[in-house]
Amino acid sequence: MARLPVYLRILSEQAELEVECISSDRLAELCGANAAKVRKDLSYLGSYGTRGVGYEVAYLVYQIRRELGLTHDWPVVIVGAGHLGQALAGYGGFGERGFPVAGVVDIDPAKVGSVLGGVRVRHIDELAQIVQARRVNIGVIATPTSAAQEAAERLVAVGVTSILNFAPVVLSVPRSIEVRKVDLAVELQILSYHEQRKATTGGLRSVGGAAGQRSASA
Amino acid sequence: MARLPVYLRILSEQAELEVECISSDRLAELCGANAAKVRKDLSYLGSYGTRGVGYEVAYLVYQIRRELGLTHDWPVVIVGAGHLGQALAGYGGFGERGFPVAGVVDIDPAKVGSVLGGVRVRHIDELAQIVQARRVNIGVIATPTSAAQEAAERLVAVGVTSILNFAPVVLSVPRSIEVRKVDLAVELQILSYHEQRKATTGGLRSVGGAAGQRSASA
DNA sequence: CATTGTGAAGCGTTTCACAGCC
DNA sequence: GGCTGTGAAACGCTTCACAATG
């Protein structure tokens, strides 16, 4: 059900455009997918569309948010105040979408105290305090590869149960911890694979409309 | 075959540790997967392991790099010099892994000229020149959502054929263009989904070893 | 005899097709 | 008439199991 977030975003956009009702066909088009798939996904929510009409946007948004647990904010803590950590903290897109940055921590005393994206960097020893005070469940690892495992262990130790990992390593954590990994270099390598194929297989380029956008999630 | 990059990273690490030979079992363990899957994947490369022994690390690295088109660098151009663009440009992990940043462009004249991560920000009108001069095939979109479609069109217009998109929109581009999307909020929403399930289904927490790390790619 | 390479079974996901409903 | 909801078919990926082999 990794597609629910995508539906949610599109439906939210439609809601702002004051679209009240949407068909599976239209929704599929907007997210570059297939109508049948959309209907299957939504029916899995025990959803309520009206035959011959479509789905009520507002109600769907509500249902999906509920299913995704987005009825309240989920504060996150970012470990690592390097370039990536700074960017994530300053990104803004997190807070808007229900994931306010409760804190940024780093192990390097030289980085502590600087302010980025409105958040002051604190020492990693304050991690436990931040997590407890703000009831943080989600940690983001934006450290260098070599520090990622230790960061994960510290997060787990203070009670974080979900981790978004930007370091290119497989973390070793208890099974109860949910880990998702984003490896930017892997994404580029997949693109390079396709570039290389274009170069070697030569010819038969297809040119067409939109639709079909590979993305994350498994 | 989105797992090849992962194998590559692990094999490269092993090579640095001067491991000359590795079994599918060990490799599977290191990337949190299953031995049979690893063998299937590698056999698809027309691979050469030795029965009873394992795979020669150096040779595998060579083969995978070849398959992924990593025999030479792929310079990339970043569109958007906001927080995310800055972070990506300064990240360093790109260049090291064969994707040097050929340029960063922005539409805002105020941002042009500033230097980040050793790269000077240039105006988007210089995009064509950068792409031609450095033979760039891959573009990275790090603009706000509202500007992403235009960025994509400009990239396509100047000859870029692969796009890594960080903006949460489905881009409309010719089918010949390979697009991959990374949506950070989606990743967090998937984590929140699991958090919410932990909260509601209550109980039966399993605690165990490592293994099993959801990641990107489809 | 440890480990690869692979046919075949298993399983989850996608797509089709159409009955059911508004 | 148009669109949803859903069984059933098709597909692809994962896992099993074992013969082949250095």
C-alpha cells in the first residue's frame, strides 16, 4: 500500500482546486497508473465510491489520512547536521506534510549551536531528551556511512521505532524497528543503466505522452 | 534489476577489505536478502561463479559496473539551488560514485553566482551550454513543486534523457525519457503508516536479528 | 562436499472483464 | 450510461529444491 501517499497528495491537490468528485479513471491518469489498480487499492480501504459517479474527494482524503496514521503530526529527529541533514531540516516540505522537525543532532561539538532551517543543532547526547519531550517515533539518519550504524543504535536505544536511512548501508536493528532506505547514488545508477542501454541497443526510440514514472517503495 | 547497485556497493566494500571471493550466502547476508535471489540476479548477468567456491569479487564488480554503464562518469546537472539543490551539490557522494555535478542552475538571479559545494550557481539560461559542454545526460530536479514541470521541459529540450525528480509531482515527458522519483514525504508517510499500525494492533512485537530493509526502486 | 545455476512451484500484484448500481 | 467493485486470469518476482560441478 505504498501508493496511498501518492493518491493522498493528488487528492489533496484536487481538493484545493475545489474538485468534489473524482473517477478512478481521472485519478489513475493524474498519478500515472491504471484505473483498475486505483479501484482495487481504494476498495481495500473498505472505501465508498458511488457507481456511475466516482469518489468524493474530501471523504477519500479523510480515509487515506486515517489509514496512513496522518490524523496527527509525527515529529521527526534528524541525526547528522552535514549537508544532507541541513537540507532536510531546511526543506520545509516535511513540516507542511505533517512531519515537523523536532530536532537536529550531531556528534561534532563544532556543529552544535548553529541554527539551520529554524532549528538549532544540538549534541547527540541530548537525543533521549528530545525524543521524550516531543514523543518522537521517527528518526532520520543523515550521517556519513561510517556513523550510520551507531546512529541507528542510539535512536533505537532512546525509543525510536521507525528510521529513514539516507546512508548507503544496511542497518542492523531489531526486527520490530521499521527501516526505509533512500540511496541517492542507487537512483542515479539505475538511470545510468538505462542510459547505457539506450546507447548500446541503438535506435527504436519511442516518443509518446506521459505516464509511467518509476518511483520508490517496496 | 534495481538490486545490482546494492550488490555493487557491498562488493566494492569487500574488495577494499581484500576479500577475493564471496559466496551467494554471504553476499545475501550482507545486503539483507536471500541467497537464491542473489544467485538468480547474478546468473542473469551471465555470471561466472565457481561451484563449491563462490564468486570472484573483482570480476563481479567489473561485470556489474559494465552492466550498469558505470565504466565512465555520468555528469549530472542540478536544477534548483534551494536547500535541496545545495545539499545535493555539496553532498559529495555523487562525485565519488561516478556522478560529478556538472552544474547547478536556478531561475532566480539572486541565487546565481553563489558558490555551493565547489560549484558556482548559474542561470538556467545557461543550461543548454552546460549540457552540451559536459555531455550531460542526467538531470536532477530539486525545484519547488510548482516549477518542476517547467524544469523537466527545459531539461528535455536541451537533450537530457534521464531525470531524477525530487519534486512531488508526476512529470509529463516523452516516453523516451527515463524518470525516477524520490519523494521524501512519501517515505515518511509509509513509516507513519507502520507506526500507526503498531499503535492500533497493539502487542505481539517481534524482536530479532537484522535483515529485511525496505528500500526504493520499482 | 560446499556452492553454483536453474527448472518448477508458490505467491503477491496487476490487469481484464463484467456484473451490479446509481 | 457511466462508473464502481470484484472474481478470475495473467504476469512477474521470489523461494524451493536439487542436479551439476569445480
